[in-house]
Amino acid sequence: MSSLFSHRTHMEDVEEEMLMAEDHGPDLIHSQDFRRQISVSRGGLAYYHCKEEERETPVAHESLDYLPSHSKVYKKWLQEKTHRKEWDRWLLMGLIGTAVGMLGFLTHQIIDSLIKLKWDLVENYLQDGNFHMTWLCVLGLGLAMVVLSSSSVLFICPAGSPSGLPEIIGYLNGTSIQHLFNIKTFLGTFVSCVLAVASGLFCGPEGPMIHLGALLGCGLSQLQSDTLGIHLPIFTRFRNSADKRSFITAGAGAGIASVFRAPIGGLLFTLEEVSSFWDIRLAWQTFFCCLMATFATDLLSSSLYGFVYRGHFGFFEAEKRILFWVKNLLDINVLAFIPTILLGMLGGLLGALFVSLNIRINKLRMQFFNSIPKVSLRKASKLLETVLILVCTTTVTVYLPYFFPCTPVISVRNYQLSNNSEIINQFKREISEYSCSSSTWVGPDGVRYSNQTFNQAAALLVENGKQGITYLFKRGTHEEFGYASLCTALAFYFILSCWTAGSAVASGLVIPMLYTGALYGRIIGLILVSIFGVQTNEYGAWIDPGLFAAVGAASFFSGVSRLTISLTVIMVEITNDVQSLLLIMLAVMVAKMVGDLFNSSLYSSLLKLKCIPYLNVEPFVRHRRKWLNLELFSASDIMESGVRVLHLKENVACLARLLASTSHGGFPVVCRPKPDHEEVFQGTIKRLELCMLLENEHIFESEANDESLSSSLPLSYEKITVEKLPNPLRLTMLLNLYTTDPRYQQLFINLEPYVNKSAMSVQAHFSLHRTYIIFRTLGLRHLTVVDLKNQVVGVITRKDLMPLPLAERLRLRLATQAPDAGKNNQRFST
């Protein structure tokens, strides 16, 4: 018994968390030994798709209960609450959006300032052609940033590893993930993100911003933190799993809206990829939250740059607020759909390749680091890996442009821009940072002329991918970048960004995905220009490398993420290129279909790699290379039998022994409607509620009160509804006392006021497919299975509906069929 609660104390007290989910044992049904329960949990719940060597990870994920227990004390609590309007919910949504927008602005400002500082320090060395000193200085500054970035994740974040979008997706699907919403996680993720991007690694801030937005949504809606010792007595009605889930969803959408200045894209991204539970009210609230996030970012960016006030506060310039503004929109010919289909196929193939390589790299990374027994040495090894990645990235960034000649700007831009000073401003930083020479003069007509030159590889690789994407999307620059620079940048960026993703820094992949797709998209556009030449008439203007760079970016993004609707809207919002809408739609659809032929999306693959149990919208089970039709199976085929049940009046000593010897998250409650009647299902009660009842000895009563069931007032709903145990050590002592002291053998607890009378149940013959839909749609943690007499015969939990356990149980079910099993298999398959 002590081993149980020593484990629980470690799980709950190692790091205090900002409103973690209920911290009790895994969802098991019938087991007496706690250590055996944990091994069963690892094999059946959190590790349902992992190989044996990967199941040794000491992390167990639990399920969440979103709906409150519909008990008598809950209904009494509701009656005491006066009806109120939803103004406080909308107020919180606005506050969350504003906070996320300010955080997004701060993130971009810090990143841009650090990048400018880093390259300004080596400007003189570049002009003198001293690449060795440039490399040393850039590497030194980058190492300082990346060491701090990795250390923030490894030593500040309680989980000791970067969390991101897969964890948020898993949580919103109903899985409790430790330390995901801890304030230390917030600080570590923010510091790591800005330093990782500024250090020069091929990554972006988008993924961490989604996590940071979700963190702000959780923290601001709950207004309490155990780490800081803050428990504000306002907005307490939102301190439940369902409302917290809604605010986290809105915060995640606001993160995307802020980083891309794309409010509609943020809303649709949350709907399509992040959230598993959605309704029109949440859509409106998330829409408002994304609006406030984008507005806050735009308002601050309108007059502040590099933390210096530039004036024009509140004046939203299109060039500033649209991330990759495309000025010249092109008329599209129907022939443009042919190379668009090619780009979609290429995006699907390369996206699937990227996912496969990244998962293989992460598997090797996990196997290597898990083989190091000492924790400090393991963390040091992870830090050294990020240093190695930075050394390779910096070497490519600094030395690769040395092998490319300087290209005259005037020869490729004079026909587009009348004032060559605009040319200088557009390429000033890239040219000045490398050894290309230039001179300017003012002609007789008063126009400033220049023989400006620039290095193609430097323009693509220096600073960050965001600036490179801007150059690649630019229209009317048909021959600005050649095949050599584009292909070289594509190869190195693809490999290094794939290696960086998953390392011990908080980083995102959206910018690398857009940049990689823009590179091969521009290559396809350059091939068309080589074949047909530069077209100056309006009917051939669509043959522009910049146009196909945008289409290619969308195709690779879709090939990796398998997004469609939200991606299309995001691409339009970040480019303002409405004219290319049909091309982008076609490219993302083709890329998704081609990518799905080879593997799952990156986020789905990472969910499996990290062993986060996730319930898909529809269940898919294969048997002998055929899909099984789950409508032909019943709930009894996968349920756990031998269920431990409780009665409306339960002995204190027996209840204490049950809690000490098991780690069930909840228990079915049964009763006899009449003395001569058999026990029937009455409802369920959670483990945490039982623990809180045992901590209040004054509600214990003797067996003599059997007729009235209770001689004392029941505990209030607020007292029994907690996120985690307030004092696990005290509960351990109480359980020891209750199981050893003979007095408690004669005392009982009346559970009737606390039983969830609206707990879902299905009959044993109920369709398995519909059982899955009910379980996922309602966000259940336990689903009781009853027979025709309403007697409990089993329980279904999340682990029973995972793909591998589901397939194994159905395989056993098919194996026990009659000798004509082959015919039965055909009957059960589709």
C-alpha cells in the first residue's frame, strides 16, 4: 500500500503544476498488484503502438473526465448558482487573445533584434572577406544562444523535453499529460523558442507559439497556480475540465493567429488539427480570441520596431502586417493548373519523405538517449546534439555563399523598379554582410543608379527562413535566383531542418515547411521560364517563379501536415494573393492525397512516437490486410470484465483497502432496488471523490443508519471536486489507519449523494462502432457495460479503444469463431 502512495506522491509533488488534470492512477479494471497495474498500463494504454524497447519510458498518460459528475451535490450546487450571462467568458477570451498577441509581438521583436545584433557584429569581417572570423563570431554568439535555449528546456521545463503541438492535440483529445501547463514550462518554452530561432537554427516560432497560447489560455482562465501560490477568488466557475479545454483551444488558435497575422487561419487550424471537441459557440469564442490576438500584434507592430517607437501608432501598413506580402497579383491561365498538379504531387512525395526521415531520426535519437542511464549525462548529450546541429548550420550559412559569385541586381531588377535606391534597401543587409561590392551615382535625370550586386546563396540562407520566403515569393524576379543556389539551399535546408525538428530546443516547423516548398516551387517556375522565356504579355504573365514558389510552399506544408482548409486560408492571409486561391487549393489537395498513400501526417506520427493515446474520429482496424467493420462487433468483445463495483453504502475499511490495492480512475456503483432484487447499475464515482470523502471523517456513520442512509449533511460539491489531491501524504496515513484500526470496520460512508447518476452505459450487445463514437464524442473516461438486466458486466476505457489493443481483442474474437473462420472473417471485413 505504501508503494502506491509513494508513487502518487512523487507524481504530484515533484513539480507543482498550473492546474494539471486529475493525477491518479491509470485506467485499469481488474488488478490487485499495483506494480502489475503499472506494467499493464504501459503495455495497454500509453504504449499501445510502441515497440517493446520503447515501452520502458517511465511516462504513463491518463485520461480526462470532461463532464462533471451529475450527482445530488452537483445539482444542489447548480441550484444555488444564479443564472448569469456569458459576459465573463467573452471577457476572458478577449484577455487571452490580447495576451497571446502581445506575447507574439514580443517574440518576433526579440528574435529580430538578436538576429540583427548578431550579423551587425560581423559586418566588417564580411566586407573584408574574412570568412573565418565571421564564422567564429557567428558561431560563438549562436552557441551562447543555443546552449541557453537547450538548457531552458532541459533544466527549466519540468518534463525535461520540449512540448509542442502533439501534446496539445493529445490533451484536447482527452489525455492528461504531465507538466504540460506548468508555469515553468511556459518560461522554458518561451526562452528556448526565441533563442533557438535567433541562433540560426533552421526552425521557426510557430509550434511553440501554439503551446504558449494554450498555456496562457489555461493560466488566465483558471487564475491559480500552485507553483506561484496564487489562487484568485474570481472566475471560479471556469475551474473545470470542460471550460479549461475550451480556453486552451482558443489560446492555441490565438497563437497561430498572432504569429501569422491570420485570424481566420488560426480559427480553422484549431478546428481542423488541434481540437477534438467543437461546437458553434466555441467557434465564435475562438474567432473573437484570434481577432484580439491579431489586433494586439498589429497594433504594437504598427509603431514599434526593435523596441524603438517609430511613430504612426495604430496605422496598419499592408507591407508590415501581411507576413509575405505579394504586391503584384497575376492573371491565371488554365494552363497553370498543369504545373500546379505536378507541384502537389511533388509536395506529397517530399512531405511523406520528410515525415519518414524525421520520425526515423527521432526514433534513433530516443534510443540513443534512453540508453544513457544517468539523467545528467543524458541531458548533457541532448545539449551537445543541439550544439552539433548549430555548428553544421552555421558552417553552411557562412561558408556556402563563398562558392557563389556576386549577381548584379540592376541586371535583373531594372525593368521592375524605377528607383534603384529601392533595390539597395531591399537587399542592403544581405549584400553588406557579404563581400559583394557596389557603387551608386545620381544620373542627369536625378535618378539614383547602382551597379549593386548580391550573393544568391547569402540572400537565401542568411538571417532566417522568413526573409528568404519573402524573396522567393516576390513576383517579376524571374532570373534573380539560379538553379545552383536554389537546389543547394533546398538540399541543405531540407536535411538540416529535418534534423533540427525534435532536438532539445523549442522550435517550430512551419517556416521550414514553407521555405522548402518555396524553393522547389521556384525551381519549377524557373524551368517554365527556361522553356517559354520571360513573358511580358498579360496572357503569359502567370509563368512567374514567384507564383509557383507560393504554390510549392502550400504543397509541401500540406504534404507534411496534411492540412487543407486552414492551410489554404493561411496562405491567402499571409500573402494577400487571392488570385492564386484555386491553384493553392488544388496543390494542397493533391499533396494530401499523395502523402496519405505513404504515411500519416507529421503530427499524427509524433503522437504515435511519443506514445500519446489518441482517439481518431473513426476507428480503423485491419485484420489480414482487410479493414474490419466494427458494426459487426459488440461492446462485449473488447470490454474488461471482472469489474470492482461499489455499493451506495460502503464500509470505510473495505473502501480504504480497495483504494490502496488498485489504481482505478473510477468505479461503477450498484444497488438493489428491492431487497429481493439483484444489484443493478446505479452510476459511477471517481477515485478522487472517494479520496476526498475519506478525508472527512465526520461523514462516517454506523450501520444502524441503514434506513435513512445518512445522519449528517453531505459534503458540498466544491469540497469533493478537486483537480488533484491536496495532501497525498495525509491520505496515505489515513488509509493506513482505516485498514488497521478495528473501529473503522463498523463505519460506513453513504455514497448516494456523490454518485454520478447520469453516467453513460451501453448494453453488452451494443455496436462496437457506435460505442467508439459515443466514447470519443462525449469525452468519456469510463463507459460501463451492462446486460439486459442492467447488471454490470464490464467497463470500457480509453486503452481498450486504442488501435493495437482493439485489433488484438478482435483478432482473438475472430479466432474463437466456428471452424468456418475464413467465411466469418470475410463477413466481418469490408
